[in-house]
Amino acid sequence: MIVGIAFLLIAALTIAGAVAAAVLRNLVHCALSLTVTFAGLALLYLQLDAQFAGFAQILVYIGAVAILVVFAILLTRGAGIPEYRGFSSGWLLGLVIAAATFALLAWAVIKSLPAQVATGAAPAATVQSIGAALMSSYVLPLEIVAVLLTVALIGAVIVAMPESTTPQSKAEDGGGR
């Protein structure tokens, strides 16, 4: 019974974060709501005894992707607040597509409910064994990914930096007197 209540609370937190990320107008608030959604997913993974997926969700999505999104928003947005229209011209088509997607997903969930849950032994791969493999056999790919992410972050910062507005010298303008 406690597990069911915990699942419902975590699911409500995750859905509320996702809805807030889609509805809020302030981009920073949307990014922070997306972080709450990532945290809810990590908690769901941990509740399902998928420790590696849960900790990877925390490290990669909360620790890297969400922070990178917040930095990208803060570095690239303008000073002014953009003007928003109430609805776009294709809102009806979007509503029809969303309803069709929801109906398809609901149908798939309803059809999958009678399936039997396979009970078996817990997987042999633990977080400790995966960590040991990453630090021994797969250390080179891990370091390559770390360098690639660092280079991408530096590139994003360089692209987002404002251009220098220093005045040109007379020699660069064509040598005026």
C-alpha cells in the first residue's frame, strides 16, 4: 500500500513538472520544471529497482543536460520579454494530433494490462559492476565522451558570447588622417 502511494506521489510530481514545462511562459521556469520532471523520472527508476538507470538519470539529465539548458537560456536570450500571441494559427490541428496520440497511447496501455508479469531473478548487473566496468574496460570511451561534452559546452559559450564592440583603429579603417 505504501509503495502504491509513493508511486502515485512521484507520478503526480513528474506529470506536474512536465505540464509546467509545457505551459509556463518564462523559459527559465520551464527549464527548472523540466529538471523536476527529470528528478521524478529518476525516482521512478529507483523505485523500480533500476539503480543504474536512476543514477544515470540524476547524473546525466539533472546534473548535465538541465544545467546546460539553463545556462544556454541565460546566455542566449535577449533582454526584452518577447510578445506572445494567444494561440497560433494551427492550434486546432495540434489539438487533433494530441488527442489522436493520447488515444493511441491509452489503447496500447489498456491492451497491455492483462499481460502477466514475468517473475525472475534480479539482474546480475549492479551499479557497482557497471561502475567497475566503466572505470576499467570502458575508461577510454568514457573519457572521450567527457572531452566531447566539455568541447560542446565551450563551443556553446563562445557562440553565445556577445561580439566585441571595441572601436577599430585608423589603420584598420583604411588609414584616415
